[in-house]
Amino acid sequence: MKNFTDLVKAICLLGACAPTAMAQNNQVALVPLPSVDDFTQGRDGFSVGLGLGLEYESAYEGADEFGFEVSPAGAVQWRRGDDLVYFAGEALGWRGLRWDTWLFDAAIAFDEGRAESDSDDGRLDGLGDAEESTEVVLKARRAFSADWRYWLDGRVVASDNGTLGILGVGRRFGAQTDGSGSDISLVAVFNDGERANRDFGITAAQSAASGLQAIDMGGGFRSVGLNYTFRNILNENWQIFGEVLYEHFSSDITRSAIAREDYEAEVGVGFIYTF
């Protein structure tokens, strides 16, 4: 885990120390949070941000394997005033700012599920592939003031494979209004039995094929997580972004033999070019 620890330190240092004076502009993002993409620079109409991110992450939820992955980043967005429609990778959605302190977000997203091949060490052999699904994602954030220094967060993720509920609190650093700077959030995650079994359940047939002990998961508290995001606007077109995520699973989740670790972690950094 030494490489992972070193990478976390490097990303946090980059987010805290990268120069922001040259990145400042007078544009106003829909909300001034680095964790909420806004490539419009305060303008109505279409905007596009395209880039790549490099992630070092758990191979799957509960894995004791880590690896690097290169993935596309950015979104196509259309803004009118305090409303923004976006297409970002595998999600199509809308978000809107209301009364300066409420941010609502609704999206349809695709979840790839989990494949046996996600484990290079054969940890998932015999379990089959977890089903892919289309998810409905509903979010609401309530800021304590119009500068979005502190906020509360609530989310529901629902699909044929079950439901997740997320409650959180966050803090923004920096005084920029262009979406640069950094923010951090602490969340509690809950799931119903169907979702818990999709991710961590092992049926009798899967147990016979894999050699892992069968388990039927119940719903309830799933995990607690910490998420740090930074974004620096280098010039009119280029942005650098990064994220550090840590999720610690509940004792109920770690009863499953699929959860070989009691946490999931991810570190990512990337660049985006805005048009």
C-alpha cells in the first residue's frame, strides 16, 4: 500500500499548492464547487469540456487489488441562467440552482456492474458477472449561505438492482466563484437488501462454483466515505482536476467473503480542455 499512500500525498499537495492566481477569472459557475462540473464560464448556451483522467483505484468494491486506469473526462453542457443540462460519459441529466442555496440534480446513468475479470487474481471466479443497470439519480444540496462555504447533501440512486441512499455534509475552500479551488465532503451510505446482495451477496450456486461461503445480505447502513476534490483553471481553456475518495464499509458488508478489505479507495488526476 506504500505506492497508494504516496500517490494520495502527491494529489493532496497538488490540490493545495497549485497556483490559482493565474487561474482566476470573473466568471460565475452555477455553484462555486469544484466537485460540480461547469464548463460554461457563466455563459448561456452550449459548452464542451474534453479530457483524460488517470485513476489508481480498487479493482472492485471490497477488493484487495489496486490498479491504474485511464478514462475519459468532461461533459457536453447547455446552460440557460440557473439551469444546466449535461451529458457526461454515461449520464444524461439536469441540474438547477434555486433561491441561491438549493442545488437540484436529476439524471439517468448507466452502471456497468461487476465482472469476474475485474479481479486479476481470480478472487471473483465462480461468482458470475453482476448485472448492468440503468439508474435514476436524484440529488439535492442545501447550502448554509449563498457563498456555498458549507452544505448538506442528499442523494437517491435507484435501479432494478436496488437502491442506495446517501446523506452528507461538505465544506468548500477558497473564495473563487468560477468553480476552482477544492472541497471536501463526508457521507453516510445506505442500501436496501437487493443492492447489498447485488454487490456482496453470494448465493448457494455461487458458493458451490467459487468456494466462497454463501451469504444473504440485508439492507441498512453500508459505509461512511470521505471525498476530496480540487480543480484549478490554468487558463481560458485548460483545467486540471483531481479527487481522493475513501469509503469504509460497515461490519455487515465485511461479513461477505467478497469484501476482502473493509474499504474502497481511489485517487485520480486529469486534464480537461474546454471549448
